[in-house]
Amino acid sequence: MGKRHGMNEFFQALKQVRLRPYDYVVVAVAALVIGAFSYFALQQGGPAQSAEIRSDQGDFVYPLDQDRELRVAGPLGDSVVVIEDGSVRFTESPCRDKICIAAGHLSHSGDWTACLPNRVFVSVSGAAGADSPVDATAF
């Protein structure tokens, strides 16, 4: 009962606060800044050139312009990774939840997915250049 009473007092105090015109300007500018940062942080990477597959067997790089099906061994069994039409995806995996398969086609530089229980990681990379949205200072 004490929590509810405290919340009522909070809302009563909130009703008494009056915003001035510049308060609205500050809120609008903050929303624009957050929106701009979100847009640039979430936009897709550049053109993809290769698929990188990491597992207990090692690290392998394959071009995305050559279609192929790969069986990658892991502790639970084989995961099947397919490269076709400039994208890469998991098609089979021995893991329980199949989140890696649900990730679908990866076709932009910076896209990645992993089958954590089977210790298989797949990422897409492209040419690093001056127009790349992510550089070494981002980390």
C-alpha cells in the first residue's frame, strides 16, 4: 500500500510541473540527436565480399560470389552453412533453439550470426575503405 501511495504523490507532483517553451525545444533537440545517432548506428554495412566462418576447426574465408554448401563440425555435430546468391546462412544445425537458422540470409558487411552451442560463428565482411561506416576507432 505504501508504494501505491508514493506513486500517487509522484503523479500529483508531475501534474504541477509546467513546461516552458524552451523545455519543448530541449526535448525536441534531444529526440533528434538520439534519432540521428540511432540511424547511423543501425544502418547496414557496405557491400559484402566474403563470409568468415569460425569454429573449433579453425577460421575460414569464402567469397560470396561462389555458391557452395559447407559442413562445419562442432561439439554437437555438423552445422550446414550455405553460400548462394551473394549471401550466407545456416540451413541445418544440431542445436536446440535454431536461432542461427532463424537469422536468415546475411548479405551486408558486418552481418553475423552464431550457433553458440555448436561453437560456429559466421560473419560477412567487405572491403574496408574510407567510406566504411565502422573503423578501428569504433572499438
